[in-house]
Amino acid sequence: MGSMRTAGSAIRTAAVAAAGLVLLAGCGGGASGGEGGRGDGAGQGKGSGGPAHDSATTHLRDVPGVGATLRDRIPSGSRQVVAVYGKNADSASSTVVFYEKGAKGWDKKGSWPAHNGRHGWTLDHHEGDKRSPVGVFTLTDAGGVLADPGAKLPYTHSAAFTPPTYWSKNTRHDFDYVVAVNYNRAKGTSPLDPARPEGEAKGGGIWLHMDHGSGTSGCVSISKSGMAALLRSLDPAQHPVVVMGDWPHLSK
């Protein structure tokens, strides 16, 4: 067990050393064009793109708004789902809703206005398209500039998450808290790990992170309070996943 911990620590240390590559090629790449304010206020309730008929929030049979295509891709052991409801295929506006599965079904635990890729969504994400990938992805690793707020996922605390100084000022706190989305990355490593198992052309560095008030380069962003709530709630023992996409693709 001790040797396993040492190996894991070495992987994360190496990843931190390569942080600049991730920030430049990953979620924040091109963020110098960011618009709007920080948008750190806590967002509770439904925003544009939120689940329909949202009055029922407990003991749900299925995660609302997710059709059979993506629902069948949620692992049977997953009992936590972060659902990202994009407004439409070409919109950067979305809503994040956190669900947990109990003995009687899925319960809604929180909801926040969000942003996704500034050009919208895609089924075939590639480097630089400024669109967020549609799909179901596991969540196993977290980190940020700020100290661990009580995360249950492994948390890498490092100043290496800080965006470059030449990026727009309104993006300076985007990566204070992040959760890595397991799209084209090595699971079980720091979000800063630059590995792209499916190749560089498929893009990577897709994260949940803090919002700066407008679209991203492919990540999903919510308020600081929302990120802190997710970090304290996402539990590896519950096998959390993110289900993300625009309404037409989510509902199929």
C-alpha cells in the first residue's frame, strides 16, 4: 500500500510540473477572449436549459431530461450524477443540476446557472473547436489554486492551476476549484496531467471549474459556491459521473 501511495504521489508531482501544457491546450486555452464578470454568486433553482417539470425533485425514477441513449451509458453503480443541460447546440448557456440516488430513486441536491463551450456542444470534440463534448464521463480527480475545501475526491492543491497573466483578468480565478472530466485523460491523476490517451487532436483538459460570466473553451463553469458544494459532495464510493450536452442530444 505504501508503494502505491508513493507511485500516485509521483504521478501527481509530475503532472503539476507539466501544468502549463494543460492550461494552454486544455479548457482555458484561448481564454484571453473571455467576456463578462466573474459570476461567483450562488445560483439556486432553474436557469435557461434546466430540466423540464423541475417541481419533482425527489425519488425520481430517472435523471430528468436524459434519454435512453445517454442514460444507458451511466454505469449501473453510479449513484451521483452531475447533469449539464445545455440551452441548445450552439449556445454557451447551460444549467448544472446535481442528483444523488437513494433507496427510493434520484434526488435533486443542487442547481446552478452555468456556461459551457462558447460555440456550444459537439459529438466529435477536437482541439480548439471551443465546444463542449456531449456524453457521459466519470469524475475521479479534483484540485485547484485554493486549499482543499473538504473534497472527497483526490485533490491536488497547487498554484500551477493559476492561469497565465496574459489571459483576460476575468479568468484569473477560473481554476481556484476544478474537477476533471474524464474525457481523453488518464483517470486517477491530477487534473494537471497532460496525457491525452486518444491523441492530441481529440482535445482534453475538460474540467468543471469556476465561472467568469461567459462561455469557455470546452469546460463547464459554475459559481464558486457551487464548485465548493460539488467538491464536498462528490464521493468516489458513489462512482460519480457527469452527463452533459445540449437538450436535443440529452433527450434522445
